[in-house]
Amino acid sequence: MSQRPNDAEPLDLPAYLAWLWQLIHVWIFVVSVTLNIVFVLLLLGF
């Protein structure tokens, strides 16, 4: 089987960026849900 010469960097940049992008989306989702809960609690008078 042919193997590519290891001229790439040790860090797989596309995979890292994809993981970072997914993490950002998860973080935005969590923050928005938290803000919605806080808003509802304020609306109910807690």
C-alpha cells in the first residue's frame, strides 16, 4: 500500500478547525439556551 510522505504538520489542521467550529456551535447553543432560561425566570419574577 502506498503511503504519503509525512510532510504534513503533526496537527491535522482541517480536522482541528472542524472540531473547533463544532465546539463554537455547541457553545453558542448552550449560551442561547441559558439566556432563554434567565429571560423566562426574569419574566416570571424570580
